[in-house]
Amino acid sequence: MNGKLVGWIALIAIGLVAPLVLYPVLLMKILCFALFACAFNLLLGYTGLLSFGHAAFLGSAGYVCGYAVQSLGLSPELGILAGTAVAAALGFVFGSLAIRRAGIYFAMITLALAQLVYFLALQFPFTGGEDGMQGIPRGRLLGMIDLGDTMNMYYFVLAIFLFGFWVVDRAIHSPFGQVLKAIRENEPRAVSLGYDVEKYKLLAFVLSAALSGLAGATKALVFQLASLTDVHWHMSGEIVLMTLLGGMGTVFGPIAGAAIVVGLQNYGAELGQWVTVLTGVIFVICVLAFRRGIFGELAVLIRRSGIRI
Amino acid sequence: MDIFGIPIQALMGQLLIGLINGSFYAILSLGLAIIFGLLNIINFAHGALYMMGAFVSWIGLTYLGINYWVALIASPVVVGCLGMLIERTMLKHLYRLDHLYGLLLTFGLALIIEGLFRYQFGISGASYPVPELLSGGFNLGFMFLPKYRAWVVLVSLVVCFGSWFIIERTKLGSYLRAGTENPQLLQAFGINVPLMITLTYGFGVGLAAFAGVLAAPVFQVNPVMGSNLIIVVFAVVVIGGMGSIMGSIVTGVGLGLVEGLTKVFYPEASSVVIFVIMGIVLLLRPAGLFGRER
């Protein structure tokens, strides 16, 4: 039996059973960030592009979804679609500008563009400025299922997560994903093979932005809140940490990374500023000693021990 | 007296603020450019170290009675030494790897430093008095120019052009430039390249701390002063292009002025104008105004 199938079954089983053991709201938060991290990993882990501005997609989708549901009275599924579409459009604009440069320049351009979005979110009248957008109604899914009920909401979020994860998984294991990996490994060679590298990079960027938006829009419904925290550049850093910690370029790694970081922040909330310090320490340790991340190191261990899965 | 319907006092006042901000942008982006040139690392901790420079002088004054003039030298030295320690213990392990790891490591360091200072000092901040010698100001007839602000602009320009002179016009600078081109060859000529890299990082970080000391009497000394500024400085760096030392100075000052002018004519856009300019520059010249394609 192949490892990926085992992973999928385990993931779905854990997803279904988890709310019986853990607080569902925390789980929904983890699922949203796990989707965000998977979307980010598609870009960093499989295309080799470090975007330092992914918070812009998460945050703006949250605002748009919140606005659509709260002020325009759209249904939750249309709100999420609207958020995702806006994030994808934004991703197209950012991507077109940023992929003209590589490496560190790419990271800094995405960071600066995201900061532009942050300032706009601070100043637009509909975002609520410093206070954010509060009391976003969850509404009824397809006009039938009441999402105000926590368990209904949980399974809805789980379904969205599994869909997003499936999209990422399909993208990675398709010919498209193979080209992305080729670009990551050796861009000049991919160019010489005749691939339109810029187009592939842009497509990966837009896909990643759209899925980040999906995560952000869902998150806004879960917490009934869209705020500046989600657009701030600290968020862009956190998503790098989640991906790095779990193992970039691994399929399941970002999920584990997201669970650990969200769990840490949740249970460490009473530590106050020490959470920031601890996050920083984890970052430094990961970069210095632990670059493959949890799933990456596991894969190496398994390969060394000779077990085949 | 009006210019384009704006009272001249308001215009000049904003231009002065712009010039001061521009001076800070220039010193910080210069430090980033120097570090990037030799280490190929985007020093994300730059903002945190700038904040640290301000705090070291504030702590020195409050607890040890060390005055501004001593702090102006001592803070950069203290922070620069910390920088060298960071380079020796952590950054040097990353040179063989993808440059992105340097960015990630320094990002982690920024979180640690900022978190520690927030834990110790809260986020409200403290004020640092203007040194006696520089209190008061000049009445220029059309506006009042505080002495300290004039001093900030003057001294940062001197430091910037001094650094430019050392790097572009002296023997030491030629070693540095050679180090960015071909470290192995330079090593073969008997230059201690690792030491040079350590000292360069210390110097770049020292520049950030120096800006911090200069900023202390102008702004509130608080733990987030660096993280808010650094993103703008990154945008300045992208606009200027990282290749050029002169580029970072000129773009820094220039964008500070542009920001100040925007504040007069269209205040709502003042916090985004630099990012808008960045977008336009990237469309037209992806390598930045003074940068070369690598």
C-alpha cells in the first residue's frame, strides 16, 4: 500500500474524530492555517519561491468575504468564493510584478506589496481600521445548514480544507508540478528545455494566492472577524515558519507545522511576549539545525532505516 | 505666504520631517546594502537592531547616566559587537546555502530581540531628552528649525557619504568590493576574508544602531519602532536597487522627501506612496533605479 494513501486515510480519520477530543474552534483554526501553509508550500517547497507577503491574500480574502456576507448579504459559500477570487486576482497582480526578480528580491517585493495592502486595509472605510470587521454572520450553507452550530461549521471547514489539500496534492503530482520542481532545481535548464518558466511561476503563484484566500475567507467566517492581524507581515513570517517547521517540499509537513505553531500560540497565550521569543527561537533552530523540518527529517530517517512504504 | 495654496510653514515643516525620515531610510538601507553586498544576506534583524541602538542609549542614560554624546559612539559599538557575535555563531553557517535561509534566520532573530524588549519594557515606550547642546532652534523667518533635527540630517548625511567614501575610494573599500566579487581570490591574496565579513556585519549593524541613537530624541523609544520602519526601508532598497551604495543613500533621502510632500498635498496616501512608487519602478526597471541586473 502506498504511503500517500495511508496518509490521506489517516488525515481524514483524524479530521473526523478530532472534534470529539479537542476544542473544535481550535481545530478549525488549525485547519485554516494548515490550508494556508499547504498553499504557501506549493510556492516555497515546490517552486522555490519565497513569498514574504502571503498575509495579503489571507487577510484581503477575509475582508472581502466578511464584507460580502455582512454588508451585501451573500450566502457563506458565495462569500468564500468572492474572497478566493479577490485573492487570486491580487495574486495575479503581485505575481506579475514579483516574478520578474528572483530569490531575495522576490521575497522583498512580495513583502513590500503586502505592506501596501496592509496600509490600504488600515485606511479603507469598510475594513473597520484598527478594530477590524466584527460580528460577521456565518449564515446558512446552501440556505439549509446552519453554520452557527459549531459542529456543522467544523465539518464544513474540514471539507474546505480537504478540497484545498486535494488541489495542492493534484497540482504537485501532475505534469505541471513536475515542471515546477524542475524550475526549483534548475531554472536555466527548465528554460532551455523550452518551458515558459515565467508563466508556470505565475500560475503557481496565483494558485497559491487563491488557496491562501480560501483559507482566509473561511477563517473570517469561523471567527466572525476579519482584522489587521491577518494582513500584518508577522503573519507572512508565521506561515514561513509553519512550512519550514513541518518540512517544506513535503506533502503533509505544512499541516503538522501549522498544528504545532497554532497549538503553541493557543496554549502559550498566557506566556505573553515569550511566545514571540519562543517562535523566534524555533525559527533560528529550524534554520540552523533542522532545515528539512519534521516530515523531511522523518523521511530521511525512514529511508536510512530501509523501511519501504 | 502660500505655495500652491499650502502655507509655506506647513510645506517646509513636512519637508523637514521628510528629510529626517529620509536620513533614517538612507542610513538603514546603506547598512542593509553593505551587509547584502558582502554576506549576501538580507538582514531582517536590521530594524530590531536599530531599535536596540535606541534602547541601549536610553538604558545608558536612565540607569547609568551615560550622556547622548557617549551613547552616540557606545551604542553602535555595543550593538555592533552583538552583531559580530551573531555572525560568528549563526550566520557563518549559512553562506553555503540558499540566500533565503539568511533572511529566515535574521527574521527569527528579529522576533527574539523584539519579544525580549517588549517583555522587559512593554510597548508604550519611553522618551529620550534632546541633549542640552542641541536644544532650541533657529528662526529662519518662514519657519522654526529645531537644532536637533538639523543635526540629525547633517550627521546622517556625513556618515552616509563617509561610508560611501570608504567603500568606493579607499584601499579598505577596494578589499570589500573585491570580496563581493570573488572571496576565494581575495583570500588567496592573503586577506583574512572571514574576519572582514564579521567586521562588515558589525559595521552594518553598527550603522543601524547609530540611526537608533539619532532617532531616540525624535521619536518615542519603543520596542516596535524598528519593525514598522524596516518594511519601508526594504521598499526603499527595492526601489534603489541593492547593487549600489550611492543608490541606497540617494533613494533613501529622496523617498523621505517624496513622502513628506505627499503628506502636504494628499495626506491619505502618505503611508502608501513609497509602495506605489515601488510598483511603478518595478514595472519599468525591475532591477531598481540604481541596480544592475545580476
